[in-house]
Amino acid sequence: MPSAAAHVFPPMRLSPRLLRFCAACYDLLAVILCWWLAYLLRFNLALPPEYFTDGLRVLPAVVITHAVADQACGLYRGIWRYASLRDLLRILIAVTTGALVVIFFAHMLNPLETRQIPRSVLLLHPLLLVLVMGGGRFLYRLVKDWRQYGHLGLTGEWVLIVGAGYAGARLAQELQGSTEWRVGGFLDDDFSKRGQEIHGIRVRGPIRKMEYWAKKLEIQHVIIAMPGVPLRIRQRAMETAVQAGLQVLSVPAAEDLLARRVTLSRLRRVQLEDLLKRDPVQLDTRGLAGMLTGQVVLVTGAGGSIGSELARQIAGFQPSALVLFEHSEFALFQIEQEFRHVFPELAIHPAIGDVKDANRLDQVFSAWQPVLVFHAAAYKHVPLMENGNAREAVRNNVTGTCVLAEAALRHQVNKMVLISTDKAVNPVNVMGASKRVAEILVSCFEADARASGASTRFLAVRFGNVLGSNGSVIPTFEQQIAKGGPVTVTHPDILRYFMLIPEAAQLVLQAALMGEGGEIFVLDMGDPVRILDLARDMILLSGHSEAEIPIQITGLRPGEKLYEELLANDENSLPTPHPKLRVSRAATAPPTEWRAALETWLASLPPEDAAIRAGLARFAPEYQPAPPKDATE
């Protein structure tokens, strides 16, 4: 919508060549004007005739000298509409160069008999010229800005910018031309900036005063503009804004800004991931390239949240082929279509199959001969597996692992990695117990492989919940909020570990590189998160309050623990060269007959849940089944 100012100064459309010509004419006129103005100032506006004659005689040489200097210094590459400090620097260089040449010829070579030119004129002329040339450009920009944006000061939502550094200043400058936002002030913890102004906008105070300034200025929106500061500082600012009930936006990441993929004004809503995100994982990319590049890799459960992300991370290292093994036809179709589009040069082999089907595994292994296997296929929904589906949980999580490990041995796979869970630690539910048995089973295969001289290595990687995974609490909360609530939390004190899916997948690959066989790697999950606080943050991030979307405590579900552990009572943890990975080794290895007894039990699993629990307790002694009760969602 054009402003009223646009009617006063109707827009003109001139060619770039004509604009450069007009700019050059302006500068030449400025040289002439400032030359005589310097003379007038030197003689208090009463210029003697003899000095006028000397000045007139040398003026053509002065004009030509400055014209050449202006052109040589690239003065006409800039656009007046976007005049900046860089343009002012060019003017300073051009004027200084021209002035030095004039002084040199006037007082050293003296070819034009200009002894009568006062030295003060030679000093005043460049100073005046910088003011006129620079001032003209900035005045032109001011008029253009006022004509285009003069009406915007009364429109848009008020917003506070957190961060008065370079990014915040640039953002404020960009938003001054926005119809959507008006900046009400900066917040920054740097005491030296308090009360200062940036582009006419005041630095109000520290970040901890965010709620105070938001209420005082009646502002509902906050923009976190600190892309280069440590993650913990950004998260603290986001949490402060969320707890204050403000709508929080963030600028793009520093790496995106540096790579010029986006601009500062590309704002986005802060997501829960921003509050829970950790510092980026540092990967041994050279080592991973040596392990994955040019190799055939197989991922089971490739259509699931963890399996699909593992496949994406692996694809980035350019394996010779990637075998996507998945039981769900629809999930396999989706991931195949994605990879055909994103990785068109990569050989993708989608394979429908069940990890419990030895014949199908032999067929797949024989056809593509993978050297690395990542086993992410599993049933993992705790309440669903607890009652009525316990037998299937064991068949999928334990029998499937056993059958896959045997296939890996038969086909001389270099390494098989089991994706495990923190719920396998001192388990109280069928899902966790089945994964714990799978961990022990993998260690048995490792011991047997070493004893027989086989080259296949077996290891496991254990981690907690990942944000956005299928069946996790985050999508459930999002659906409940979208329906207007209530948001259901099973217990006010329940704690869980969380990490992002890409981070988990990257650390699994790093563990696979480091593993020599028999290890259970434990990922650094950070601090546990209180689910009740998680629900509150999600409600606030959605723009609602607890009064609008209430939280309902429903009671613990079947097999659910108040908190998860990453190490069992009989395990200890040792550091690894990677700061986010530790390695756990069981205090005692299972007896030799343990695997044979397990396989016998798996061959004739009873249908009753109670019998399944009793069997799991036999093979995972740390399993303490929770009292059975009806499953509730």
C-alpha cells in the first residue's frame, strides 16, 4: 500500500547508466561548488580578484583530477538508494586521492603557476567535498526511505529483540521497513549497552527483565536474535520468554546466516526442539567415511523414526548401496520415495520383510551382501506391549534380534549394531525387558563369534526418548493441544530423557565406528526433563495458557516408571574418546548355556502375558514386573 509521501514524490524509473551519469554530474558540480566555497571561507566571504583568477585557472585541472579519482575508486558502483558506510569510505578514499594529487601538482611541480592558492583552501576543499558528496547520497536515501516506509511507523505488532549485538542491530534495521513488526526495544545482558540506542531503538535492560518490559510496553512478541552465542544462553532466553507467556520467534541459525542461505528477517516460531536442543554432535567424519563410503549398509526398521534418520545420515557418507529393510509396506514406500528424490545418485534397495523370517533375511543378504547392519526394528510402545501383546513384543524384539544376528554371522557381516533403549535398564515393563534380553543376546553372539574366530562384531547402543519419534509423548501432546485439551500427564513427577532424532542417529554411527565388539554404548542424554514442565512449555509455545488448555493427571500407565535409568545396578560406565558417548560393560557375562536355554524358550513361547513375564525375568534377572492392570491410553 503506497504511503501519502509517495504522492508527494512520485516514483521515477531511470536506467542504471543514466543514474550513474547523474551521480557523476552531481559529484563534479560538488567539486566546483566546494572549491569556491573553500575560497570564500578562507577570505571571510570577500574573495580578492587575484585569488579568483588563480582559482579559476586551476579549476579545470582540479575537476578532471577528482573525476578520474572518483571513477578509479569505484564511486559509481554503489546505488544511492542503499548508501552505506562502505559508500562513505569510497568517497573518503576518492576525495583524499584527488586532493593529494592536486596538492602535489600545486606545490611541487607547479605546472599551472598556482603559487597563489592558499594552503587552507587545499585543506578545506576535500573536507567540504566529503560532506557534500556523502550528505547528498544519504539525504537521497532518507527521502526514498521516508517515501517508501514513512507510513509504517504506525503499523505492525510491537516486539522486543533479545540481543543487542550485530545480529540484533541488523534485524532491527531490516524490520524498520516491515509492515508486520515495530521494535519496542532491545534486551541484552551487556551492562555497557544499557540505555544506549541502536538505530534509534533503546536497549531497555537485561534479559531477566523481559517480563517486566513486556508488560510495561504492552508487548506480546519477543525475537531471540543471538545466533552466534552459546546454545545454553539462547535456551535460557527462550525459557524466560516462554515462562512469561510471550510469543517467541527466533532468527535463523548462525551457520545459515554465514552461508547466506537465509536472511535475518526470515523469522520462525520457536519450537520445543529449541528448548531441548543440545550443542551439535562432533563427528569423526573421516573415520565414518572410511567405515561407510563405498560400502553396502542395511538398516532394519528403515521406515521408523530412528531407522529412517539413520539411513539419512548414512546416505550422506555415500555408501555404494543402502538396503532399507522394513515390515510396513506404507512406511517403506514413503522412505523409498524420499530417498529417490533427495539422494538420486544413491543405489537404494527397498526390501519388505520380517526380521523373524530367516529365509527372507538370507535372500536379502545374499542379494546385496551388506557389510554393516543397523538393527532399529522393534516394538517400543510400553503400554501397548504390556498387556495382551507381550508375546509379540518378545518375538519381535528378541527372536528378531536372534534371527538377524545369526544371518549376520552366516553372511560374514563386519558389524551389527543393536539399537536399544534406556527402558532396558532395571526394566519394569515387557518392552524394556525384551530389549534387555536382546542386549544380553548380542553380547552372547559377540562371545561366540570371537570363540569361533568369526570376523563379525556385535554391539548395542542405548539411549532414551527422541523428540518426534513415532508413539512418543510430543506428538500426543501436540494432538491434544490442537483439539483444545486436556493435555494428559500420567504423573506430576515423571521424568524422561530426551534428545533429537538426528543427534541420536549421529551418535549411533559414531558408536558403530568406535565399537570393537561386545560393548553397550550409552549416549549422553543430558539432564532429565519433567514431563509436566514439558506439557506446560508446549501449551505456552502454542500461544495458549493452562486456563485455556488444562493439564490432567491420569496416573501411571501399565509398565511405566517414574524415571528412566541409563545404567543397570550391576553395570559401570567408562568414558570414550567422544564426550557424548560412554561404554557400559555388564559386571558378569551370562553363562554358556544361557543362549541355548533362551532359544529353546523362544521356539515355544507361551501365549499368556504372565508366562511371558516369568520367562523374561528368568533371562533378565533385573526385570521386576510391575503389578498388572488394564492398559489405558
